Amino acid sequence: MVSLLTFRFRRRRAVSTMIGGLIVLTLLLTALGTMVFVSQLNDQYQQSVSNMVQYDSQRSAENLVSNFPGLTLVDGVAVPGWGTCTSTTYNCYSMSLSNLGGVGVQIVRIYINSTGSGCTTLCVLSPTVTITQYAFNQANSFLNPGEVNHVLLLALPNSVMLPGANMVMSSFPYNTILAATARGNVFSFQWPFQVPVYASTNAAFSSGTLKVAYQSLTASSTCVQSGGGYGGGTYTGCDSKNEPGVVAGGSGGTVGTGYCHNEALEPYPAASNYAEALTGISGLHSGTTLYFVNPWITETVFASAVNIINGGPPRTPQTQIYVYEVVTNTFNYSYTVNNGTIDLTWYSTDHIDGVLYGLYYNYQFYRTGSLPSIPPGASYYAIYILNQMELYFPQPNGSINSVMFWGGASLSTTAKDQTYFSGTLLSSGLWIRYSC
């Protein structure tokens, strides 16, 4: 009887031991599985953190900048695989960008906001595989690291024309261009570009495009020369109102004439690549209008305006030359310009000098002595009359010997004490061409 009870007890104890072992094993396997699961979650978390840090680092490394001139209106440009820009359907703009960062940049959206005209309500441009309105070329929307002068074509409806680079009015319209990237960055710039400032005491002035006009001081304005060289021969007066582009139906010039400008005439304000008529100008040799053209003149025009050669006695010039520079008041308060000078030079001894003749502001000319107050942000033309044309080292004659006179101009308020300031303008230069 005892043996039977002992056997049953031992058998139950063995079963209990097995059950306890299974429970312990289950607990161990559960703990091990939990540890493995937690370890995998931690690995995934660390991988996500690493990817986010890398992504954030790449996002910070993006550096997209716009190249001058920012946007350029184009027509008839064909992009393989995308389409052709035609002005009858689209206004297309070529946008030049550079990727100065260390990672590639994918542009996913472009926004344009304009003042005055154009995209006065936000224009949103999307990447497309074929040309359409409010779009840019998807196949060309990626910039490699360090890639410069990357051109991306934008297409707007032909009814939407962005305001251009005519910095002449206080309410001058601008366009803000924003390029959004796939990493979430937004890079922006203004077009037309705000020109750099060169001021001696403060950010008072900024300079844009230079243009040139000239008037004959004699009865003749045929603008021809006989004889050779700057020191010899005879010259007749030249007048920019006779340039082929200014005169409707005019023809191109020849080596024997100084009339070569074919840029079409527009009234004030005109784009930088057009001839421009400024009216209501007092004190001229004849008339009240000056016709400004792109900043280059032929040797014939130049020689007819020179009054000193090789330090000799003064010559009687046959032509009077004027230039203007676009100026912007970059102060946050108004000022009144009183005087100014300009000095352009070549070969360190040849100088073209002049003084401020007047200002052209808000469709009106103001002669020196009665100049207006210029409000903050306003743009105007500073017109200089060139009264000293000195050639101590005449340039060699020949078709390849075109030279540039370059330098700067100045403006001053001539006020006293703490209200005085003056500024200098970096001139874009005046080219002297041997011939047309």
C-alpha cells in the first residue's frame, strides 16, 4: 500500500516538474522574443534617425542661386522632348540658376509674385513632360552638385507678361521668383535684379544701365569724316536722332558714317536694349528731345566730339555727347541731388569727363539748379553732359581696335554737416567702335 502511494506521489511530482519547466521555458522564449523585437525596433529607429540626420544635412547643403540677369524673355526656342515656345501662345522666360551646394537639387515647384502687372495673383508653375501654360520642363529640373549656368525654361500664357527691367519710377514693379526643392527648401530672388550699391558714406545710390545720346553742334549732321586719324581730317556733326533704328525705315550704316544703331525706338521708359526718347529737355543746342541708344559709338562720332588731342590746343567739337545712368535712392528717406560729375578713361591718359546736366524723373526733366526731392526707393536718370574729351594717347585705327572707356560717376547733395552725403556710381562703360 505504501509503495503504491509513493509511486503515485513521485509520478505527480515529475509532471509538476515538467509543467514548471515548460512555464520557465515559455517565459525565457517570451523574454528573448521581446528582446529581439525591441532590438529590431531600436535598429529601425536608429536607422530612421540616421536617415533624417542625413536628409537634414543634405537639405542644409542645398544652395541654389540665380545668375544675372535672372530671367530673359525668349521666343521660338525649341526644347527637345518638351516643346517650342511661341509668342502667339506663351510668354517664355529663360531662368539661369547655379547649384553652389554639395548635393543635387530637384526643383518641384516655381512661384512668381509680381507687383504692378504680370503675376499680380500668385502664379504657380509645375514640372511637365510637355509644354503647357504655367509650367517648366520636368526633364531639365534637376541640378547636379556644383552645376552653374543651368537654364530652365518657364512657360506662361501669352496674356501674362512679367514687368521688365525699366528702373525709372518710384513705383517700379518687381517680380519675386521662388523655387521650391524636393527637400523642402525654398530659394527666392527678385527680378529685375537690384543693382549693387557703391556709396562713399551710405547706401545712397545704385547704378544701372548707361545709355548715350549726341547732338550736332553745326548745321550739318551727316556724321562723316574725311582724312584719317583723330589728329587730322575733318568731321561733321552727328545726331543720334538720325540713327537707323530711331528713324523709321532707316538703313544700316557703313564705314564712312557713324550711324549704325538699329535698336528700335521706344518712348520713356524703355528697356535697356531699346533706343529711348527723352522729351521736354531744356537748354539743348536744338530741339527739346534727346535720343539715347545703347552705350557704344563709332570712331566718327567720338572724333567729332573730341576737343583736346595730344595736349595740343583746344579743338572745336562738332558733336555734343550726353550719357545717363539709372539711379535709385536706397535710403529710407528723401534727398535732393545738387550736382555730380562723371569720368570715363582708357589707357589711363585718355579721359571723357562731364558734369551733371539734370535729372529725368517720373516723366519730367529737371535742370540742374531746380532738382526735385527724390523719395525712398524712387528711380531716376542722372543725365551728364560730356564737356571734356581728351585724347593724349589716341587708339590705333583698325577694325579690331575697339576700346572701352570705363570708370564712374558721382552725385552729391552738397548739404552741410550731418545731412551731407555723396555717392559714386560704377559705370557700365562706353565702347568706341572703329566702324559699324
